[in-house]
Amino acid sequence: MSFSAHLAAVDLVLAAAFDEEAFEAIKMHRAAGAARGSEAVPDPAVLPLAFMGTLDFEPSSTGFGTSNRTAPDDRAPRRVTTILVTALVSALAWVPKAGDRLRRVSDDTLYQIAMVDDDETGRVGFWLNRIGTA
């Protein structure tokens, strides 16, 4: 068995052990004839994609307010939460990209993919922004 085959087997074991959260990826696009700055809408030609992933929230204090007011709360660091979903995508019909949306099935929370971290191992990280509920 080659190293690549062993790595693929490990990916499947890790996905089975850690990917416990159900998601649905929604392909977004701009409607035909829409202005460049128009809002993206779900692509009716691409079916939503169900997959399992791992959801991580990491609280952070790296976001700072930009207000020039003198209240102590305005000078204090703002609380920012980094949201990351990791998933094995090698067997998916299509791979979500920046701008697409993910829906967390358990609570219908919608996220927009800000960036995809792909090291070409078959497992990717989706950095997300929370945009509301479905």
C-alpha cells in the first residue's frame, strides 16, 4: 500500500470520528444580466450539497474598535469569534468556494464562506462569517 493510499484511509477514519455536524452547501452566483455589485443568489442549476464536518468557534480579542470617542468601552478590544468548518471533500460532487453559503442543519444557521483553506490533502477548512438563519 502506498503512502497516498494510507493517507486516504486515515482521512476517512478522521472524518468518521470527528465530522459529527451536518451541513448543506449552497452554490451562489449572480443572476444573468445582474450588475457586478448585485447580491449573489442561490444557483438553481446546482443542487445543495449535504456533507458532514467539524465546527469550531474560537473566541478572540483581535478585533479593535475604530471609534474616536473617549468612552472606555470604545477603546477596549472587541470580542471577535473565528468560525471554522473542516471537512473531507474528496468524495463531494462539488467543492464549495468563497462566496458560497453553508447551512448548519441542526439550527438552520447560515454562514458565508470567506475563505477556503485547501492543502490538497482532501480535507479543507472553510473560514466563515455568520449571516443569519434560514
